[in-house]
Amino acid sequence: MRIAILGAGSIGAYLGGCLIAAGADVVLIGRASMAQKIAAHGLHTSDLQGRKHDLAAAQIRYEQNPEVLGEADLILVTVKSADTAEAAQLIAANAGGGTLIISFQNGIGNAEVLRATLPHCPVLGGMVPFNVVQMEGNRLHRGTEGELMLEAAPALEGWKDIFAKAGLPLIERTDFLEVQWGKLLLNLNNPINALSGLPLKTELSQRAYRRCLAASIEEAVSVLQAAGIEPAQIGRIAPRKLPMVLRLPDFIFTRLAKTMLG
């Protein structure tokens, strides 16, 4: 069974690299920039637990032509949310009916966009809780912990073993909307990090930036509460306790949040 990863940037290529190292039949589909990096350096993955995989360019099938989607039994969509509609059109034009689609994207509503264009394919929402950083030599490092979560469905049964072998166990959730909102709370740091101009670890090591994030999370939780939504706990800390933890002095926070800082 073949897996296609559409939008193979940092997250997509990391997932693909782990799956290839585990023996899965994978084709990566993405931009020329990643194709050039793979041609020059191969693809290397690593994580917090010390797992490392070093793949030579010859071990990786990386394509820019979406026609290869027609070969896939499972398609992982890892494009940016703004590109979801275009990705759906590419899948509709090239993939066969009945192909399982999993959206491993940030944000809310991407799976619904895919379903609207792909009525003949089962589509599941998925969530990647960890961050992946591109390092020198095309090493993709998973700097935080967490497991892949997605909507519970019988269609996943045939895929669980290879993902588990790749160190990417699939955790099925019946409260997936709440899971998405829980992840979105963590993503509120993205604009703060961008404005800081600092690496993620450096930014989160500074209390002033964490206070900004804490205020953002508190406001978001209040809005969700008014809408009757209780965000799920994604990491080790419950959403309502995150602001308190983020406001701790630096020397305490860094001890408690090593996995957040990678």
C-alpha cells in the first residue's frame, strides 16, 4: 500500500522520512526547494527521544507532478490551510475514488474543505502536536513531544501498524473538534514568535513573551467558553492552566517545560 504526502515541507517530509525508514512505500509531493535539498543532502530525521534516521536521496521518491496521487491508497495532506482548496482540486483530478485522505494541518475546517470537493473519498481530520525544525544538512528535528491525533474511523485499522513502527502512533479521538481547538490555543504563539524575531526556544525562555501568550490564551479560552467549546488537553498541561504556567519565573518555567522548549 502506497502513501502519498501532499505538501511535503517540514512536517510532511518529517512524517515521510520516518515512514520510509520504517519500510513504508511513500511518495512525497512538494516544492522544488525541498526537492533540491533532498538531492543535495538526502533526508535526515531526529527527535527528542534520540531516534535518528539518515536517508540517502536515492531512497526517497520526491515528485512535483500531482499525477502520482493516482498511485496512492492513503494521502496525507500537509499543505498550509490557505492552500487546502487547491490541494482538494489536485486530489480530485488525480486520485481514485475511495482513497483515504487525512488532513494533518493546523487550523479548523480543513477536513470540511476537502470533503466538499472529494465526496467519493473518506476524509479524516488529523492533528500534529509537535513542531519540526529544519536544520543544516536537511535534518528535520522534532523538537517537542506529542502523538498524532485524528478522527476515529475503521478505515485506519490497516495503517496503524506502519505508523507505529515509524514512531508515529495514530491516536484516535472521538472529540476531535475539541482537539483542534486545543492545538489552536498553542498556535497562538506563532504570531508572537514571528514578531519577536527569535528562535522558538529563545522566545519561550523569556517571561515577557510568555506573558503575551498567556493573555492570548486566556482571551481565546473565554471566547470558546462563550461558544460552548471546551478545548482538549494536547500536552501535559490543561488549557486553563497554561496561562499560569507561562507566567512562572524563567528558572521555574524552563524546568517544567523542557519538552515545550525542545
